[in-house]
Amino acid sequence: FSASFSLDPDFTIAPVSRRTFGSFVEHMGRCVYTGIYEPGHPTADSDGFRQDVLALTRELGVSLVRYPGGNFVSGYRWEDGIGPVADRPVRRDLAWRSLETNEVGIDEFMRWAGKAGVEVMYALNLGTRGVQEALDVHEYVNHPDRTRLAELRRSNGTPKPYGIKMFCLGNEMDGPWQTGHKTAHEYGRLAAETARALRSAEPGLELVACGSSSSQMPTFAAWEAEVLELAYDQVDYISAHAYYQPIDGDIASFLASAIDMDHFVNSVVATADSVGAKLKSTKKLKISFDEWNVWYLREFQEGVESAPPDWEWPVAPRVIEDCYNVADAVVVGNLLISLLRHSDRVPVACQAQLVNVIAPIRSEAGGPAWRQTIFHPFAITSRLARGEVLRVELQAPTYETKRFGAVPVLDAVATHDAESGDVTVFVVNRHQSGAADLAVSLAGFAGDLRVAEAWTLADDDLTATNTEEHPDRVVPHPAERAEVSDGVLKAALPPVSWTAIRLT
Ligand code: AHR
């Protein structure tokens, strides 16, 4: 089948936000311990950080990392993780039923973030704690000097403040599973007061209120509306979280997961704007999509529910170490297309998580680190999406899905970097058997554009994965027949594929 669209440098949505390429490090499973941190590993540096994982993090093109949770943060005492490591307490982590040794805390993590070259978005505990704890963390990380906690930071080895800009006001507080779960009213008041206090300390902070933990929550939209009616003036962002997986083997719907993400974003924007209208505010709230990915969540939930009670409290157990296949990578590439398309309202997004726990990077204790299939579309999109996001009005056939009805077989977005002149097209073919002939009119661009690089991720075996034994079984290949002639980019897109084409 064939599909087409036209690109024009004037039809812009918003600048590409580097923060779209965020990730997430939670004290959960083996994300921190034997993930980013493993003293004694052959590649560990003098701080105990795995340099193989650091190198992959840089290659992935991560811009920002949310830390330290996740559900974990709602029972976390940040001060357990500072000072001499030998004096730090071991605590129960109720979220993941494990023990937290606190060997890594905020100072270690900030050092790791410096080495990885990423900005940190810090999540505050508004589950078991409140305004005072938020102020204390802020004083420790951002206050310049003379106060007790700023001086404590200095005595712990960091005289200069870290200057963290973004703070999440809790995590998934709408979820009954959350330690210290709250009603929308309770949370909205707490978020507003915490934000007000933080802003008194540092007016320029960027603050994220918790939205729903998924659009399937029974309180979805009502939660956002009530929270924002209480906290609209105090916060800059409302969060969104979404995880996707094939349900009952329905690959056709799974491949169209970005339809749900689009709908989710549009619904939250509509809800936020309606609260703004009601409050007669000219301010436009943004979305921090600070957890998204493919996650085989049902299998995890069934495993937890059917497992006999285990009263052992392990340290850094294997939790949700999903092994991703080709279809998962195509979906991840498509979710990034959706996020880019919404750059005007979604300038921040974090793929959950970075290492081992539903992650693009896998590592083994004492062993290697490798790229999962989903690593590739993320790394290439982060590297190539530059300048302005361009609007795409796709002409493509549709296919039927159980979950979303008729959906377009292709999805695409493009970026244009006026400085370098580069135009990059990101496109997925969701069709399970048909190849697509894509034609993109470049008539709006002066001068001749030619293909500089073109990559496709596809495979005859949709279930193929990358493993410790075969870490490069699934990698992107040069795209088929991608070329420009007479101002039209043409490319052949195999079934179930993700493709990026940079023109210069
Ligand atoms: O990313 C895994 C978990 O998913 C996070 O801890 C939680 O916020 C979400 O439910």
C-alpha cells in the first residue's frame, strides 16, 4: 500500500524539547544496585559506578533522569542516604518488598548524573511525608550555604548547591497501592502547600503535580480536575504515566498504542485547560509524561497475586526485568513519535526505567551490559530530533483494531533544524504483513535535500530479542530504498517497522 504527506518548514508545532528524552532511575529491583552502581564490577569507577552502563546511558541520549522513585519514594527518607555509608540504615521498602541499603543516596546519584551528563528531576515523598521534608531536601540540594542542611551537604563533600530545577510533588498519589495514598482533595491541598513553600525558598523551580497513574484509573480526569482546581497556580506541570503491552495476544491493538497516548495527552490537556478557564487563568499547564514504556504488567501482577507469601526481604531482587522484542521496539518508536507530536504541551517525558527494570539497558552483576531492542529507536530519535517539530497530515489506509477501531496503518512526525538545514522523518508501519511505499513531498523546502542517513528497525521474527548471549540480534539496518527525487522523499517501509530518515 502507499502513504504520503507533505512537509513545510512553516508548519511547526513547537521546538524539540531535549527533556522529551528523559529516563527514570528508581530504587527498585536492580536499577540502582548492579544497574548503575556496582562497586567491584570490572568496569566500576572509583565511585562504584559501572562505566559500561554509563557509556550506554550516554549513547542512549538521555537528557534528564527522574529519581529516586516511583512507588519507592512514597516511603523514602532521603536523609538515610547521606553521610558516611557505613552509618546509613538499612530500611524496608514497602513498595517493592525489599531492603534498601542506602548505599546510594542523593549525593552519589548527583555524582552519577554529572558523569552521565543528565539533568535530575527529583521526586519528593508526599506519601508518608509532607511540606517539611520537601523543604529539607530542597535546602540540602539547592540552598547555597550557612543553613544547617546546606552546611551538611558541604561537610558531605559538595560545597556548591546542585541547582535541581524540577521537582515532582509525590508519585502516583491517586493509586490505592501507593504508600500514603490520598484522595484528590487531600493531595491537591498538600501539593499546593508544598509547592507554595518550595517557591518561597526558590521561586524559579519547576513543579510537577501528580496526575493519574494511568488513563484506565476510575478517577482519571476527575482526579486531574480536582487536584488542579486546588493547585493550578502553584504548579507548572501535571504528570501522566502510561504503560503498554499486548493484551490477550492482540498485536494489532498493541502496535497502535500511540493512539492511546495521543488520546491520553489530549484528555489531560482538555481537563487542565478547562480548569484554567474556570479559574480565569491565562497560564497554560504542561504535561510531564514522566513514566511511559512497554511493560508486561499483567504478567507481573499475576505473578505477584499467585505467588505464595514470601517473608524474605531481598536486597536488589530481580523485578520486572522485561525482555523486549521487535514489536515492543516499534511501539516504543511510535510512542516517541506521539510525544514529539505533542511537544507544545508535553515538553518533559521519562521512559521508565533506565537499567534492568523495564529498561532499554540490561546488565548482569559482574557481567556485561547490553542494549535491549527498545534502546535503538530511543537512541536514534534522541540523536536526530532537532530544531522544530513539524506538523504531519498523513494520507494512509487504516486497519481495524479491537481496542481503537480503525487506525492509520502508518504514523509519522518530522523535525527541522533551521541551523543545519536537516529534516528528519520518523515513521512506523503498523501493518503486520504489508510493506508501505511512503512518499513525502518536500516542496516547502528551498534547495535540494538528500538522504544523509536512514535506519529501519524490523525483523521477520517479531519476537526476536537481544540477550546476554546475543546482545545484537536486533539492531537497526540501513533503510530500504530511501531516496529523494524531484523534491519527493521515497522509502519502502517493511511490515511492523520503525524508520528514521535524516535529510540534509
Ligand atoms: O516504573 C515502575 C512503577 O510504575 C513505578 O514505581 C510507579 O510509579 C509506577 O506504577
